[in-house]
Amino acid sequence: MENLYKKQSLIYKYFLYILAVGFIVFFFPKGGKFKYEFQKGKPWQFENLYAPFDFSIKKSEEELKLERQEIEKNQPQYFRYDQKIVDDIQVKYNNSFDELVAGSELGNSTKVRLKNTGKVILDSIYKNGILNNTQNKIRGNSLFLVRNNQATRTDTSEFYGLNEINNLIRSVLSDRGFSVFEKEFESLFFDLITPNVSFDEELSRKSSEDALSKISYTRGTVDEGKLIIAKGEVVEGENLKVLDSLRSEYESELWTASNYYYILIGYTVLVALVLMMLFLFLKKYRKEVYNNNTKITFIIFNILLLVFVTTMVVKYNDALVFVVPLCILPLILKTFFDARLGLFVHVLTVLILGFVVPNSFEYIFLQIIAGIVTILTVSELYKRANLFVSVGQITLIYSVAYLAFHVIHEGNLGNIEWFTLGLFLLNGMITLFVQPLIYIYEKVFGLVSDVSLLELSDTNSKLLKELSNKAPGTFNHSLQVANLAEAAANKIGANAMLVRVGALYHDIGKMNNPTYFSENQITNVNPHDEISPSESAKIIIDHVINGIELARKNKLPDRVIDFIRSHHGTTLVYYFYKLQKDLEIDVDEANFRYPGPLPFSKETAILMMADSVEAASKSLKDPTFLIIDEFVDKIIAGQMNANQFLNANITFKEIEMIKKVFKQKLTNIYHLRVEYPE
């Protein structure tokens, strides 16, 4: 059980590794991978290709689109005949006619003949019916008229329009010898006639859908063994269509029940290899990140997030693949870690996505180039202008590289897909949201970015304001240490912003007992004179522990707290140890040592040196160039002899550079000038 507890960190890494591999493979497209890579307009680089099996040639999207348009154009329309309207009109006609001839002197036989003449007119008008106000919906010269659940093709010329009815009335009345009744009948029919044929949208739509569903997505077949393309032949025209059809058929046929597990194993092995490279890189070159499970989880989470988003976009519409802001990954990783790690993880992620996206070579090339540009251009992300400039450069690189590929494929700049260029612009705009994403990651994973460090470096912040009020001497000391440490970090290429913030907060624990520290004593009264050396040492040492508690109470990031914990390492509070030694022979040295840990990075090592040098420099009287030179060498040599930098990844060369910076800075502080000979 104890063994298991010791290896829990390693077990977690194995679990995370397996989970990541499984997640990625699960979201991979369920299909095999065509073993030949080809591009339009380029020669076929492989041996002669013969059809491995019978397959159909698929129609292109353009061909299918034209076919659909032709069907929709020629598709018959359905109009429904309403018999109830006709029946109602005939009843109204009988009543209206009786009212019309009620007071006339016409004989009964004449009335009957006249009434029958009106019925003839009605029968003529409603033989095919009168179209509703839908002439604008009619396409062509014919339509299908649905009457008694039977559809009959009818010419549009066979329908009477409202403006043609008067001519019909005059013609029929004239033929029957009733021309004198024209005005009466025109008036009568004007009130009676109602359209009874209307467009049946539902039936027309179903008919259209039925016709579209019968479209064949293939045209012709290729028999097994037939030569598809010869070596050196240019991939274009019919060859390109046949190859696209073969690739599609190959991938769909390959992913069958018998091959399922083989293909799954193949994908799993390849993804496992890619993620193994990541873990090996971290273990060899980023030991600190590898040992921190939170940081590894953060990196894996971002890889999985981008794989998930990209696969979802490809499944929805693979034309939108470039809208996924993949350059967010190196941006974020460079912010929290470093450029080399950011680029390495970006390249591995792009390699994984090569299995998912269409035109994988083009995609991988574009994304890797964009990732390199991201790493090279983005610096000081906390400055808003830098992010905008970098995103603009990334978008430009995407566009230029895409146009270059377009020229290779098409041979000219014609037929540019402006939609794709628009996707690059949208990609850049989404990339700008990296700032709020960084803030969210800081809160969720407990990481710290330059943006947060910039906020913490504000001397008007609550904690630093309190320090300046309670311990003004310590506050001024911290400012001087921050200046020294920042200059040294810039010189050796360490994180200057992080060092500065760590220096500003490293002594906040002194606020609990400010007068016990010499820089805050404004009178000759020294409270240490009233207590024993061991008690004095405890108060001095406790400022580290008090500082950690204060920092956690004020929710400072762990990376800043690391500076508070390690800025004295495991050094000895020598002054009080010596005093106690004078009082008693048997003294436990452990009671006079800081608890540590030792500095474990360049930044924490720089702070330890800067803190000691700045504090001790206050004791210098009449300093000269030679005195400062020997003084800095002595202080840092003492720390090296005490093995305080064993865990820090700092070299002797870098320590010499730091010493040089400290000497120059102290010279400026004490306003030393070259002594000219008299």
C-alpha cells in the first residue's frame, strides 16, 4: 500500500495517457485511410494504379447541384380544384337569377332558356376552374390539376382569367340570341364568380422531394483490374474524379466488421506514439512540468479540446476546418510555460489532426507554419497591441500560404475561394479570445500568466500598500531587490516579470513583527536586546512561514509563493547563532536554519542572490569599485559554498553574469564615479 502511495503520481500519468489516447481514437472518423496522397494538377508519383475492386464513379457536388436545379425547374406543380365553391356558386346563381327576372315580362320558356344559358356559361368557366391569385407561382405552360383525388396535366391556357369572363358571357349570349342581357349577366357574374383552383404547396413539395430522392449519386462504374492512372500522369479532370471516388469507396468499404479492430489498433498505436513523444520530451527537457500532474493535465486537456472541436467541425462541414483557432494552443502554452514546449505540443497536435482533416498535407503545412509564426511573433502578451499585431501576422501567413497552394493546384489566381480567406479572418478574430481563456485557465488550474504578474506588480495593490504602511523599510528593500533581480533575469534570459513580482512579495511576512527587522528600526532601540538569541532567530525565521500564510490568505499564485518559501533556502541565521554559541556550547544548529526549500529555478536563485546582496550592501561604508566587487563575490560565493543552488538549473556562467549586473547596479546606487588622477 505504501508503495502504491509513493507511485501515485506515476500511476496518474499512465491513467491520463491511456485516457487521452482512448478519447482521441474515439473521435477519429470511422473509416480507413487511403494509402495514396494526391493533389489536383500534380503528377501521379506512384506506380500504375489499377482498380482493386469494382466501384462506381461519384458525381461531383457541382454536377449534383446542376441536376437538382434542373429537376426543380421542370418539376410539375400541383393545383387543387375545389368543387364545393362551384356548388355554392350554382345555388347562388339560381337565387340571383330568380331575383333578376322576378318583375320582368319574359315568358316562362324564355326564362328557362335564359337560365340554362347562364348555367352553360358557369359550366364553361368552371370546367377547369378559375386560378386563385397565384399566377406568379406557375412555372411553364402546364400544371397538374387535382380533382376528385385524380391529377390531370392541364395547359394553363385552358383556365379562364377574371378579365376573360366578360368576353365569354358576350359570346355565349350572342350565340343564343340574348345579347340584350349582356350588362345584366356581366353584373350578375361579377358578384358570383370566385376562384376555386389554388396551389397545393404540400403536394408539390412532396413530389419535388420524391424526384430529388431518385437522383443517382454515381455515373458509370470502373471494373476491377482496369487502369485508373499511370505513373507520371497529371491528376486532373476525369482522373481526379475517379481517384476521389476510389478513395471514398476504399475508406467506406475498409471500415467493416472484420477490419474494425485492425484499423482501431492502427489508429491507437499512432496516437499512442505521438503522445509518448510528448511525455518523453517533458521528462527529458521539462522535468518541472513532468513532475507536476496539474501542468501535464493542463497540456493534455488543451490537446483533447482542440482535437474534439476540430473533429466536430469536420463532421459538420469539413470546409469549415480552418475556422478552428489552432494557434491558441501555442499562445497559451507559451504564456504559461515557454516557446519551445508550446511549438512542440502544437506540432504534435497538428500531426494527430492530420488523420481527421481532408487535404492533410496542406492542413499540416499551414498549421505548422502558423504555429511557428505564433511562437516567433508573440511576446509580452499582456500588452494588448502585441496580441493584435501577432494575430494579424498569423492571418496573413494563413492567407499567403493558402494562395500559394491555390496557384499550385489551379495554375493561376482565378477561382479563388474567398469563403476560405474569410474563414482565416474569422479564425484570427476567435484567436483574440485567448485573453479571457488565459484568465479562466489561471483560476481552474492555478497557473499564473504575465497578465496576472503585471497586476500583482502594481505597488498600489492591497498587500503591497499594507506592507509600505506597516514596514516601510522592508517595502523599500523589496523595491531595490526587485530592480536588481529584474535586471539580472533580463541579462540571463530568465522570466523577469516573475522575478520582479516574487521580489516584491518575498518579505511580506515581516509585517507581523516589523520592528524586529533592522530596516524598519527608526530609533536606536532594538527589541532583540530584550530577548534571547534563540527567540530572535525564531522571529527572523518565522517571517518566511508568516509570509506564506499571508500570501495564501490573499490568494497569491503558487509560483509567487515559491519565492517566499525559498528566498533564504536553508541558510543559517548566523548572527544570532553566534550569539547563542557564546552563551552555551551545545547549540542545535537546526533551530537557527531556515526551513527551505532550496531555490529550484533560475528565478528563485536570482532572488536569493539579490536579496542577500541588497540587504548586506546597507552595511557598506564609503564603498568603492573594489569594495563592491569583492563584496558581491563574497556574498554569492558563501551561498554557493553552502550548496544553496544545487537544485536550481543555473550555470556558473549565468551566475557570473548576474554578479556583473549586481556590481553595476550597486555602483549606480552609491553614485560612484571614476577617480581621476590629480
